Amino acid sequence: MKVSVGVSNRHVHLNNDDYKLLFGDAPLTKRNDLTQPNTFASELTVTITGSKRSIENVRVLGPNRSYTQVEISRTDAYTLGVNPPVRNSGEVSDADVITIIGPNGELTKKAAIIAARHIHVDKKIREEKGLVGISKVSVRIPGEKSGIIDNVYLKDSDEAYFELHLDTDDANALLLKHDDELEIIK
Amino acid sequence: MKVSVGVSNRHVHLNNDDYKLLFGDAPLTKRNDLTQPNTFASELTVTITGSKRSIENVRVLGPNRSYTQVEISRTDAYTLGVNPPVRNSGEVSDADVITIIGPNGELTKKAAIIAARHIHVDKKIREEKGLVGISKVSVRIPGEKSGIIDNVYLKDSDEAYFELHLDTDDANALLLKHDDELEIIK
């Protein structure tokens, strides 16, 4: 079974309170839709800061969520001077502390994670693809830097676009690009 | 069979002519020994430039070789605006064009590669480890971003330290650090 690749660059999700602290009353205006239904890249960016350095122009995604989360690669983590765990989205209880700076204010909290490899699914996709009851799969990597990647979690939402999300470290190490088609190993 | 990891950051090897062009009569002074016998990181650095940007402070390794080669990660390649192939050391005939700038001059030539994953061996190691006649192996990756990496080439030299060399993209994507011990799959 094939799945297409979506490469996730570093980005930020905010809860409503943190959004207000960082951006005040400015609206979360859409720049472009993302592949997952009802999600978008906004016009807004923040600066993120660790113990060593900052990275500017980190995109805020929308809509806001119930938790604030900064998704970065391990390469970014070394640049910033933070040590985030590999976690599924929303698992921020032991995320690393990071500072987020917006035009209206800044905050420092446990929000930095390296996103676990994951495939977006919904009930219909699980039934169609024979993935009911499965929590994670492996994926075969072709090419000169071939291999197999494990711990690819199936991430459920009400309505999903069937896609494998990898961060820029995985994509660059494995020579993958957006829309590459890979084989799932159940 | 276990092998320890050595993480290779971006670096440059120079031939004698290119060295002279970049550094004139300055000596290739050693900063520190590397793990492979008779190799060292020098005190010298260059700037490398592609179509988009430059990266400064790229370490020159010694001793000089018969060919000039710039080993970078795919992440570096995107930063610079070059498109190097994945190649074993010395296979620079179809390397991408890159500019190297030293204190005494600069040159632009086919020198940029992404180093293929490789394990340093010599005749004695091959015999001891049962690796005689084998050109490449796979390696098992443990942990939260586990899997298997293929196309790990055995690289022969007269005298080697048995070590798996990965670039920073592989190391960061796979959460590996210098001296981690990994299992070889023959």
C-alpha cells in the first residue's frame, strides 16, 4: 500500500490564550490551505528561542488548538539549544521549554517537541486501507539512502487526507520530497 | 556485530594544487587527530558558496588528497543552493559545482557530494569481523526513530578504525550521537 509524503518544516500551533498574548487582537489570517482538511498556514510568524540561539519566521498554523506546541527538527534543536522529546502531536506534558516571541508579547513554556513520524487517517481511510485497529506501521524507503523507518504512528482525525508526515531531518536524510510515494509495511 | 557511530559534519578535502591556490604557502597545521589513523582536522577553514548562500568556517581535513571534495548534508545543499549526488569518497566525476573560498584565492569546480553511509575497514578488520568480500551492509537503528538503513558501504584503507560514518542529516533524523553502538546486518 502506497502513501504520499508531506514534509513538515518547523511550525507552531497556539492555544487561544497564548495567541492573544503573542498577537493581541490581530486576526489569524490564512495564507494557504494545508493538505489536511480544515488546516492552514497563516500569514503570521513568530521567533523561537532556546538557550543558544533564535530562529525567526517560524510559521503559525491554524486554526488554534487546545494546546501550544512548537514542532522542530533535531537540527533546529541543536541550533536553538533545546532538547525536545519525540512525541505525537498534543503530547506536550514533557515537551522542552522554549520561548515564543510575537509582536505583542512573549511566553516561555513546555512546548517544544520533535514530531513523531505519522500518517494521517480517518475512519473511512482505515476501513478502505485495511488499517482498522493498527496504531503504527513501518515504511520502506527507496533510493540511494534506502531502508525502513519504524514507529510511524497512525494519527486519527474526523476527516483526513491520507499522507505520511516527516520532518525535514527525516526528509533530507532519506532524500525524500513532498509527494514522493512510499510503501507501507503493516 | 556492533559498530560505533562517527558523525561527520560538513568538511573539505583538498588536493595540493587547490590547497596552494586557497592558502598559498600557509602550512596545513593540525588542530586534532580524527579517529581514522593518520587523518586530522586542521586549523584551517574555508567558505563554501552555491547559487543561493554561503556557509563559513567549513573545516579543512588533512592530509591533502589526490582530489578536492566538499562533503555536505542535503540540509546544507538546500541552504547553499547546490544539488550534490550521494557518492563514496573520491567519486567526484559527477559531483556538483561549488565555490570554495580561502584567504589566498577561490576556485569553482565539481567537488560537492553527499557522502554515502560507510564503515571504515581494513584487511585485518574484514577478517576478524567476517566481512571479507562484502561491499555493503545494512545497520539496525534503535530507539524512537528506529528502522534499518541500507547501502552502508565498506570503505577500505591500509589501516582503519572500525567505525560507521554518517552525516549530520542521518545522525539527527535517527537521533544518533557520536560513539553510539549499532548492530550490523550482513
